[in-house]
Amino acid sequence: MNIIYFYRTNSTYGCFSNFSRHGFLLEGIYWPTAEHYFQSAKFLGIDIKVEIANLASPFEAAIYGRNKKKPLRPDWEYIKIEIMRCAIYNKFYQNPDINEVLLSTNNYTLVEHTKNDSFWGDGGNGTGKNMLGKLLMELRDEKRS
């Protein structure tokens, strides 16, 4: 099986990371990274969304989004995959350079390789769900057809 592992933004396929600096316009707001958009979607209210969009880094956005003192929207667990799908769709459609990188992966399996996440990534040992990789492959297949 041909596999492309990604995680760090400065690697060959770093553009697949939600932390890559490939911004996009969505909901009338410019999102510097997919991570900014994804973390903002955890909350209701435009003020929080704008605050997260204006954070200096995707790392700061991730920390903000994981703040247990801020209540998550009640439907978060049901919509988070759709939110990620929306984020990467806009990221790749609005950045033709990384769209070409995605299409260049042919039929390789894309895996976010990190022990830090077993839902979006592979859990570092392949036991994770790799949902980000699956969504990227889904997008790649859609773009081809």
C-alpha cells in the first residue's frame, strides 16, 4: 500500500495539515488556517468566531478551542466532521497551489501521522481513525470526477 504521511507544516505534504498557512474566505471572515475555522465552529456567536480568526497562530486557535471554560455548541459532536469537510473544501478550492499537491498524490493513502490525535489522525501507531486523511482523500476523489 502506498501511503503519504503528513503532520508538520514544513514537510513535503505539510499543506495537508490544518495548521498550514493557506487561508480562505468563508462566512464573510478570512480564516488564516483551517484550524482557525474549525476551532471557531465549536462555539455559537460571531464575536467568538472573529476573535479566533484574529488569533496570531493556529496553535493559539487550538488552545482557545480546547478551553473547557467556554461551552461548546450542543451539536458539536454531530457536526464536527461536516465542519472539517467544509474547512478543507474551502482551503483547497481557494488555494490552487495546494490543490495541485492534493491531486498529485494519485491514489496514495493520506495519513495524518501523530500520537496527539486518534480521531483526526492515526494515533501515532495506526490505530486512530485518521478522519482528516479520509476527508482529504474524499476531496481528492471528488475533484477528479
